[in-house]
Amino acid sequence: MARILIIDDEPGIRSTLGGILEDEGHRATLCESGEEGIAQLARDEFDIVLLDLWLPGIDGLSVLERMRTAGGPPVIMISGHGSVDSAVRATRLGAYDFLEKPLSLERVLLTVNHALSDRRLREQVRDLKRHLTLEEILIGESEAMQKLEQQIRSAAPSNSRVLITGENGSGKEIVARTLHRLSLRADQPFIDVNCAAIPEELIESELFGHRKGAFTGAIDDRKGKFELADGGTLFLDEVGDMSLKTQAKVLRVLQEQTFQRVGGQQTIKVDVRVLAATNKSLEAEIGGGSFRSDLFYRLNVIPIEVPPLRVRGDDVILLAEHFLRRFAAEIAQPKKKLSAGAASKLRGYHWPGNVRELRNLAERLAILLPGDTIEPEDIQLGARPEAPTAIASNLPLREARDEFEKQYILSRLRDLAGNVSRTADALGVERSNLYRKLHAYGIRVERP
């Protein structure tokens, strides 16, 4: 059964389409205007939209444009005054097909069935690609990886919350996706949110949604991540960067499984499994007053630590071979081989960027290296950063940690000639996150 939204200003068309679709076992929702259709799309999820081109108020093309901007289901345009220009524009905006009135009901059903089949196929391809990516982090035979796999398989079938810890680039998000894929919620949504990448003034709207007019720029009702994840899994990445104010609201949702949209009065109940990840010591953050202990205990039901690459032994070589094989296939070139010296060099490196750094190196070698064999001199690895200067022993823990982080960032920036993108890769953080830290610490980047 598919959920189908019909937006048409003609009552006869709406009722006829709704009737034949429901006879086929689908569930139809009827709207008579573009404004009503947009509001309905904000409230509910649909598999297909049948959208009239000519509508009072907001016309069909404008509705289609809004839907494509926000991402949404396939849209089949219908019109009694169709033109080639309209059809071309609708197609460019992402319409699946364009049907002219008077409608052939057989053609409508055929088009709807094709659209549903195409959507299922795209979802299967997306799932296949996700599974291929998921397996990358679990490649390895080391004791540390065997322990991690056992923890994942034990934790996945439950609905318990999991706190995933580990260094940047070690694969915390992949572990979260694997937990979801192996859970009883695997056929439900997996929604992720990077708590460090969303401005403080927007994160509540991102998590809980908002009502139209709740703040400047809130032109429509919008669902938040908790609502979108209903029945499935919500992944809070970099949860240690969440403000105390937002932590309090997240704690309440975890306790009650209910919340209100920003600017709304309606209480919304959800069934969501929450997974969280951080590269910080939340115990230290609690001691410094920047993380709530009650939220920590709510999240840390099942702790899983992702091991850094430097403790995984020969997993480094297995992963390198995997990445070289993958990138060779992508560029349709023979796979490059690691010499014994090159393999030894990879084993001996400390890998501050973990699996992400190794993947980037393999991609670079696969594309840029002219020969078939990788020698030690072909492998350019980031230099081990100089030890930061001594930090005063009388500083509070939070200030000492911030000072260490500042000096560490400055050291890596110097090593990489002030290149922020390369420094972010070496540190295993998002570039936007590094820029915020540079601003917070008053670091000016000057490239030679």
C-alpha cells in the first residue's frame, strides 16, 4: 500500500483519482490548493504526489519547486492546459511524468505503479551502496575489531541507547549505521544530525521542528529530526558539542518520548531509538560543567568504543588493499600493489586521522601514482606534530584542555603550511568545525 497525495482544485478529479487509487489498495489524501498540499507534506510522509499544474494561489510548478528543494517523493504533474514549455519546466524541476486531462485512468495507474517501482529500485540501490560502505570499517582481523563486531551484534537487536566513542575518522557513524541495519528497526528511517555543524540558534528547530511563523524565516511548518526518525533510529553525532540548553530538552524527550515543535502547542509522541557519538570524554566535560551528567547516563546505556587505526595491527594493510581495489575499479585502472617497504611504512605510522586518513591516502595513490607498485617514497604521510609547549599546572581542567587543543591545532597548521582543508583532514574533523575552533581561539591563518 502506498500513501498518495492528490493536489487538484477540481472536486471531481480529486474524488475520481482518490477512488481508483484506493480501489487498488493505496491510501489517498486529497487537497484542493497548493498551500494545503504544502502543509500536508509538512505533516505527513507520502510515496507519490499527483499535482495539478494550474491551481489557485500557489501554482503547481511552485509547489513542485518547493518539494524538490526540500527533497520529497516522486511527483506526477497533471494538467488540462498543458504545453510543451510547462512539461519541459516540470521535468527540469524533477517531475517524474506529465499527464494531460482528460485523464486516462489506466495511464494514471500505470504511471503510479512505474513511479513506485522506480522509487523502490532507487532505495534498494541506495541500501546496497550503504551496505558496501558499512563493511569498510568492519574490515579487519585484529582482536580490537573482533571485540567491536561482537559488541555491535550484541547491541543491535535491542532498543537500548548506545554511546559510541572514539577518535575522529575512526568510523563512529559507520558503527551507528551498522547498529541500525542489524536492528529490528532496519526498515524504518535512520536520521543523523551533526550537533557540531548546526548553529546554536537553529539546533532546536533542527531536532524538534517548528511551526510557521515561529521565528524569522519559518515560512512553513517543518518536522524535526526526532519526528522524522519516528519508528526508527536517531543518530546524534558529536553530541558533546551540544549546548546545555539543548541538552536539557533532549533529556526530556528521552525521558518522556514527547516534545513540542518550536512555536507549537501540540505534544508530539514518538518512538525513537537514540544512538550518540562523541570524540570527547564526556566524563571530563561533566567535570568542566559543559555536559549534563543525567543526559550522559541516559545515553550511556551501552558504551561502544571504536578502536583507533594505530592499534589494529595488520588491519591497516587489509584496509589499504581494500581501498586501492575500490578506487582502481572506480577509475577503471589496474589495482596498484604495495611493496614490502610500503606496507612496513603504513604499519609504522601513527594514523592521527584513522581510517579516513588511510582512505584519502589510498585514493590519492590510486589516481596520481603513475606506476603499478607503491614504494615507501611514494607514500607522503603527515608529520608527527611537535609536542605542545608546557601548560600552566594551575589552570582549571577546561582551560587547560582548550589551551592544549589550541596549541595542537597551531602545530598542525604550521606543518601543513596554513592549509585549513588539509589540516582538517589530518585532525579528522570537518572543515566547518575547524573554522569555528580557529575563530574561537582567535587563530589567524596566513598562507605563505
